[in-house]
Amino acid sequence: MWAHPDDEGHRYKELSYWTELAQLLESGGFDAIFLPDVLGQYDVYKGSRNTSLEQAIQSPINDPTYLLPAMAAVTKHLGFAVTSSTTYEHPYALARKLSTLDHLTQGRVGWNIVTSFLTSAARNFGLEAQLGAEERYDRGEEYLEVCYKLWEESWDDGAVVRNTEARIYTDPAKVRDIGHEGKHFRVPGIHLSEPSPQRTPVLFQAGASSSGRDFAAKHAECIFLNTPTLEATRAIVEDIRGRAAKLGRKPEHILFFPKLTVITAPTDEEAEAKYRDYLNYSSTEGLLALLGGWSGIDFSQFGPEKLLKFAQNSGNRSIVEYINERPEKKWTVEELANLYAFGTSSLHVGSPAKIADAMERFVEETGVDGFNISYLTRPGTIRDFVELVVPELRRRGRVQAEYAPGTLREKLFGQGPGLPDSHPGGNRRQAAAIPEGARS
């Protein structure tokens, strides 16, 4: 949608673009802003990165972590979920980076844990190809273990004493080496940062595969979903909460946020007109480049039949039903691509009351806890949501009028700033508190 005259995404290089967005979100009672990231290029389509560059498919893109202090400086409550990969960044460095951000934001940081999936990223980090899914999650497990040791075990709460009379800033007896020796990482020393307000940032994740669900059930506190139907959403929510319970975690300690894209205006008719206007700016080739990166299929090598088969196998019931209702139709590639642009069940078009009704129904029928609100034009889609839909949701008691005090984790869960004891990271903190001679 970068070509739309209302889109300001090209301002992404300006701090004011991000600080204005942060203030807009906080005025709308948003809990957090989710900052995605990608470390490679979408280069499957036509065997080239050219289309993704021409159509701005997550390119060019800057490092999102540098945005957090600026946005935190102009807000008091908004949280920040930033993406970082367990495949291409060392846990020793990442742990310090996130502790630093948690300090600078007074405990408002979350980490969206990804294992990365683009082969182009793997090659730029010195690998011949991306690691297999099983190996990526195996590495991710150890990655989290190292981070938990650094965040939760290395420093005691009272390690920094700042005793000017004794001239002792940090008590060495309250800081310990983590001594990690594993398959993927060797980290013998201490964490470089003192404990931040949350110690471990709020943990976000979005894995939908079986391995991803196991990983989420063990580690995630907040889960992003992109499921196409109410039934599919309810099934994955129940499945992951069930897996978490078997691991000894409390199911209510995991929150689910499905993707939701909203086109709204004061009336249904105006919203539909806006939808038709947006559709004029969608890019078929850009969408095919994106789908190629996700699927590994170069759709430039096939006619609409291959894309039709891909759509029918996608599990997206709204698209499949729309196609099946027209068995005699000869679909073009552009028409099928437009189904992916705006035809998913995550898209809702209508007046504020219509949007609020749909959101309430979704929550009631699936058990999710909120939504990851996406955009079409930046920041117009979000501004429309804040100015039109949020007041309607507040009238219904669905969006906070005032923020709760405390860190992001306290705001989300209404408990303490640290991981709960039932979480594997919380267990690390408990183990560290046991005197050395009493450990088995």
C-alpha cells in the first residue's frame, strides 16, 4: 500500500514517525506495539529479489530495537514487543540488549522470539541454507536456557549495593557465573547487566507448527495468531493451553492475540468505499513475492492453476469458500492474489459498531485475549481505529480508559514484574536462590 497517497510509511527513517505512532497508540489504550523484523530478502519469486525491492515487501528495513528508547521517552505505559532471532544472534549479546532496553523503558519490553525462515538470511549469515525446523527449535530451546540463566540466575536482587563508605558498588558474592556448556553455546561468565525491572522481558511467540506449539506452550506468555477462522483459532488456543498445562504451567499465564485488519469509517457505506479504494493500490506481484517467500514456490513459473491450488490448500476457509462458490469461473493470477490481499477472515470492513460487534464475537467464541491490530496505510489505518473504534469499545467496557501501574508484565497479567514460578524461567530464579550447599 506504499503507493497510496495517504500512506506515510516512507517516513520510517524519521524518529518523529515512530514517536507520533507511539503517542497515538497510547491515546487509544493499546498495551503494546509489535515491531516485526526480517533478516533476508524475499527472492523466490522470479528467482530474484527485484520484485520485493520494487514493491517494498519488508524492504528496505531498519533494526527495530533502536526505536524503543525514543518511543518510550514520549509515553508512560505503552509496551514494546521487538523481534529478534535465535538463529542469527548470540544469546549473550541479546540478553544484554534486552536488559538495556528494559532498564531504559522502566520495564516495558517484550521479546518476539523467532527462529527465522528465509534462506537468503541464512546465506548472509554464512550458512549454505537455512537450518531445518527441528534444528532451529532445538537451538532455540538452548538459546532460551542461556538467556534464563543470564537474566534470572546470574545476579541476585541485592547485588548492587552502592556502598560509598566501603567503596563497593556491586557485591561480588551476589553475582555468579552461569557456566553454560551446551550443544550450540558456551557461555561461562556472568550477565553484563544488573537485573532490569522485569529481568526476563515478556515473551512473545507465533509458532503454529507442532514444534512451534510445543515451544510456545513451554516458553511463551503472549502468542500471535494468524488463523483464518473462528474454529481454527479456538482449536489452537485450546491446544496450546492444554500443552502448557501438561508442562505444569497455568493456562491463564498465556495470552492470545490474533491478527485483525480493520477498514472503518463512520458508516458501513463509507468503509466499503475505502476498501474499494485500497484495493486499487494492492500489488499482485508484491503479494506473489511475499507468498513465494512464505511457501518456497515461485509463482512466476506457473499460471493461475498453481496459485488456485495453493489457495485451496491454505486452510483459509473464507478464501476456499469464496472460490468454491464460483466453480465455473476462470481465475486470473491478479484476482487470486487480491484474495490474499483483502479476502482473509482477519479483514473486517464497516462502521465502528460493526467492527466492535465482530471483535466481541471473536473473543467470546474463541477464548482469545485481545487482537494484534494490523494496518493497510500507515498510520491512517491505526488512526481510524483509535478515533472511531476505540471509543465504541470503551463504551462497551472492552478497552482500558486508564492504564494499570507497573511493568508490561504487570499490566498484562496483574501480577508481579517477574516470570511466575511455574514458568521455566521462573524455575531458574528459584534454583539460583537455593544456597550452593543445599542444591542436589
